[in-house]
Amino acid sequence: MHRYILLLTWCLMAVNAKSQSALVAGDIAFIGINSDGSEDHFSFVLLRDFESGTEIKFTDNGWTSAGSFNSEYPESHITWTANSDLMAGSIEYVTTYNGNQLATSTLGTITGEKMTISVAGDQVLAYQGNKSDPVFIAALSFNYNNATMGEEFDGESTSNSTTALPDGLTLGSNAIHTFHQDQLIEMDNGMYNCVQTDGDKESLLAAICDVNNWQVDNDEAFDLVNCTFNVSVPTGIEFKDGKARNEKITLGSNVITIRFSSDEKCQVELYNARGVLVRNYSKIDGEFQAEISTAQLSKGLYLLYFVYNDERVVKKIIL
């Protein structure tokens, strides 16, 4: 028993160590943009868990077809840093104040330059790394320059309002171009209409990055809607026996849903940060589903243990 408590304590210390989450394309998705008014905004949803201290760079600087930021029309770059561990489905709102002051956000801190989101069409690009070698995560463009709409945004960055599609991103998969499809004009303001808010990363990206699922307006800014996202994510755990399973966790606002299949005895245990067992579920074989109510649980770090026979593997959960 003492050895198990010691192991649990060590795991809690390990998962509490602050480090930055390395992100890939589609780990966030833009869900709103306002460029009319004095307090311009953009918002995005997290499609995976973030560790405290994770940084994302945002810029309205156009990306050229040659594979670099436009140096002829340089624009602002800001760094957003997560203030705490954040779970998939969290929504972040960034206010840029039309360049009159440094941007602020609801779940993180902002450093860098003052940002002006242009009312003449523009873009917001998200990346990690340096300006000279960025890893792009998401992109939103709301410019329309009478060019043929395609997979490259404007195709080239020839001004501070135009951009090529950043390297590694795909329109409709992890990049969104908002415009009025019938009139073929730019739309300075837009927001996702929340038509789909439950699902895994891929299905949510497909819905969010579809311009048909956006409300747009060229004159009036929106009150950006706070959808409630329930994101189903793979557990990311591995078992020694190497058997194929389909483990997924859906982190909802008041419930954690766990689904996996096994032909053996399986069990799920949820511990809080003090090492106290707060939930326990088990099944002999077959399809397993547990719905853990979190409404009465305190916010913070939890450890979710999956038990197959004598093997225990752990997944960190942030509520």
C-alpha cells in the first residue's frame, strides 16, 4: 500500500511539472472574428488538452507563396501563454483594442506588439516557434480581393490584407476563409454558428472550418457566442499486450464519458490531486462505457487510471 501511495505521489509530481504542449495543425480552431469597432476580437477553441505555460504566436502578417512572412508589409506578432492547465473544449477570447493597447485574453496572458485587425480584409495566423521557422496550427482569412476562391486564401501576400495559405494547413480542415459566398465580398465580422459542438477533433474541425457554418456581416460586430464544446479525445495510453482497443475520453462541461472495448476485466479509477479515489467503475468484458459526473468535483488536476488485469496506466485529466 505504501509503495502504491508513493507511486501515485510521484505521478502527481510528474504531471504537475510545467512544460509547454507541442502543438500540431488543428489543435485549435478559430471560431470568431470582429474587425469593426474599437475593441476588435478573435476567439478560438482548444481541441486538445493544454499544459500551463503553452505558448501560441498570433499574427496578422501575411504569409507569402515563397514560404515566409511578408517583410514588405510587416505586421504585429503577439504571444499568448496559457495561465493554467486547460482542457479540450475550452474557449479563449482575445481582445486587440484595434491596436490602441496590448491585446488581452480570458485564459492567458499576452505579450508582444499591439495588433490591428484591419477592416479592409485581413488574416489571423496561429503558430508555434520562431517567425523564421513557424509551425502553423490554424489560420483565418476574411479578405476577398476578387480573385478566384481556392485553397490558397489570396494565393499571395501583396499587401497587409492578403495572405497565401500558410504551409502545412488545408482550407476546410484546419483553416477557414470567411466571406459572403453569394455576393463574393469580404466580411469583416464572423462567428461559427455552433451547428456541431460534440465530437472528436477531426469532425469538429470539418464543421468549424466550413464557411457555410458561419454567420458573417460586413458592418456590424458580433457578440461572439460561447458554444459549449464536448471534445472526444484519444486516451493516448498504451498497454504492454499491444492489443488494439478504441479508448476515447469525452470531456464535457459536467461529465467525463469514457468508452473502450476489452475482452478482459477492465476498471477505471479517478483520483484527485491528494491521491483520494473519487470514482470507480469496472466491467468484466465487452464494450465499456462510464459516465463520470464532475458537477460536484472541485476544479483542478485528476488522475484517471485504466486497469486491465494487473496492468495500470494513467491519464491526466484537468477539470
